[in-house]
Amino acid sequence: MRAIFYLYFLIVLLYITDQIYHTPVVQTVSGILAFIVIVVNIRRARQLYLWAGLSFFLLGFLFYLIYVPKDVGFFNLFGSMTGLLALLFVLPFMSTIIAAGKYDRALGQMISKPPTLNMVRLYRRTSVMSYMLTLFLNVATVPVVVATVKSKLSQLSSAVIQRFFAHSILRAYALVLLWSPTEILVASTIDLTGTSYVALLPTLLVTSVLFLSIDWLLHNRQLKGGELIVQQEPIGNPKLLRRKLMQLAIAIMSFIVLLLAVNACIPQSFLFSVTVLIIPFTFLWALVIKRPRRFKKLAFLYLKGNTTQLHSLFFLFLAAGFFVEVFPYTVWFEHMNALFAFTYQEGSLFLFYLLVGLCIFGFALVGFHPLISIAILSPFLQEQVAAYPYGISLLLIGVGLGTVMIGPFNVTPTILAMQLNANPYSIIRKNFAFAFSYLLFIVVIAYACSLMIA
């Protein structure tokens, strides 16, 4: 277990080194380690990730033998996803500082504060708690929220409880990631299109808040009049609660400002900036709140506990990264390129955006992670990225994160299903109509912004 952890760490370190020095030898060594990780993790990856990763790798290997020129090195075709994995590797430090500062408890207390709870009020508070925690805890938000709220719903049927959490957690989770600077899909899309995060932030934030409000309005009608018998719990010191929430808000704003400053000062990508900033920022935060010892202790425990999840993620993304690197050499790439080119040239920009959105949405339903879908589609978007970088950014970020609610390869619905002892597909199905409506809205907004800014 410890050896594989050091392999992950070495791949992350080599990614950072390659971003700074661009050394071919480093790329080759990184590719060799990636291949070793794929082989070793065949026995460690969870079944869903195992079959997907094996499919990507074996299909990629077949394409490599048939289509790739002999002068292209095999081990130089594993680098496209290492940046995403590097960010996944350091994200637990965000969870660590939240636990060290006991901010999750403060948000949990916010659920029970007066006035007395009813179904509408509980739904909104659960949604807000999920929205705020996701910025730092990411997938760890799910067990924290379920543990805090589930006891208050014990009088309801299991079907109602599943629908309550599938809506309140997954929708808030997807909507906050839309503008989160630590979200991998946001960072990778910004690197793909070259669009400024500052320029995208207002549109992404307004869209996020708008759809959160729409979700609340829908549930205001659905849950209005619903009785909920909950014993009022003491919330402790109200001043301490306000102070914790204020600290959390200041930390979010400080991280965004510092991230933009670092990204402006270095030539590397936005994704790289997020990755290298997380550890020093969270350690500095621990010093400010006078919790450095607790932070270091919890960081070790979080990293150790996160290794099991990393087995599946490293296996899937490294295998998919190999497929993504090989795919442009194939005849299938040419056929897909012809379809996208025909839609763009003979149809309209709106139909082109709709086709891209439906591809990402459809790929998610059959098990593709949105990051993999976007990586496969990105070569077909080069002309449009050059002409409409803002619109393409909104499209990829919005549609990609919309699939968080309905994608079986997104970890969040799976974890929620485990927490509720439910079938993941029954959880995903409850958000299908909302996610599809959200997709259509994103396509319209991306198209409108493209026309206005072009």
C-alpha cells in the first residue's frame, strides 16, 4: 500500500517538474510509471472503474499497434491526464483544513438554528450546507451532510429520503463546482480555451445562483405543507458560529485572489497554479487559526484514507489518457471530425453547441467521466475555441459539471447511494430531467454569449 502511494506521489512530482522544465526524459519516466500503475491497479480498482479503464487501455493499445507511427514512443502517450490526477492527489488537504478548523460542525449547527424546521426550510439549509462544504470538502461533503441531516428525516419513507438527498446534495454540489477554482474541469477548460477565470466568474456565478434559486422554487411547491417533527437542538455559541462562517467566507475569497495572483505571475497553466497552491495555502490557514498540529495529523490520516479511492481514479484516468493520446491517429477520429465540421459549417453555431452538449451528456450516461469526454472532443473544437473561447468555456464547464448529477462514473452519486443503501442508478434517475433542462440552458447561454462577444 505504501509503495503504490509513493508511485502516485512520484507521478505528481514528475508532472510538476515537467511543467517547469519541459524535459523529454521526465515525460518518458512519467509514462513508464503510469504504465506500472495501470498494471498494478488492475487488482485494486473497483469493478466499475476496472472495466472502463481496461476498455480504454486495450482499445488504445489496439489503435496504437494499427495506426500510430513507429517513431512515436509508447511511454510518451500517457501524459494527458497527469495534471488532473495531481490535483486529485492534493485535494484532501482542503478536507483536512475544514476538519481541523471544525467548519463542518459549524455548518451542521446552521441546519438546526431557529426558526423551527419544516420540509422547505430543511431542504434549503441542506442545499446551502452542501453548496458551501463542496468548495473545500468535495466528495467528502456527502457523508458529512447525510450524517447531519438524515436523523431529522427518520419519519419519512426511504423513497422520499432518497429523493430529498439526491436533489439537495447533488444539485447544490454540481452548481457550486460551476465556479469553484479548485474544480478540475474548470481549471482544465480554462487551460484549453485560454479564457480568463475572472472573465468567466460572473457568468458562472450568476448561472449557479440562478439554478439554485430555481431548485428552491421547485421544492417550495413540492414540499410546502409537508410536516416535519424535529426536536430543536441547541446550536451552541451563536457568535462562534458566525465567526466560523465568516472565516470560511474570507478563506474562499483569499484563495481565489491568491490563485489569480499566482497564475498571473507564472507561465504555467491554471490547473498547475491550483495544484501547487493548495498545500501551502491550507497550511498557512492552519497557522492563522492556530491548528498546525491538528492539521498535520489529520492531513496524514486523510492522505492515507484517500489512497484507496486513488487506486480506481489513477487506473481509470491514466488508461483513458493513453486512449485520448492515441485516438487522434485513428480513422475514427477523422469520421468524428467530419461530423463536427459538417454541423458547424452547414448547420449553425447553436446546433454545433447542442451536438457537443449532447455528446458529453450522452457519454456520461454510458459511463464516461466528463473530463474524458471533453479530452476526446477537444481536438474537434480548435476552430471554435479560436473564434468563441468564452462560449466554448461556458459550454464545456456547464455541460460537463451538469453530468455530476447523472453520471455513473461521478464519485458523488455513488457515495450518496452507499450512504443511503440505495442503487446508484435510482439516485441518478431522480435528477435526469433537471440535468437535461440545465444542459439546454447552458447551450443557450453559451450561444448567446458567443454572439455578443464575437
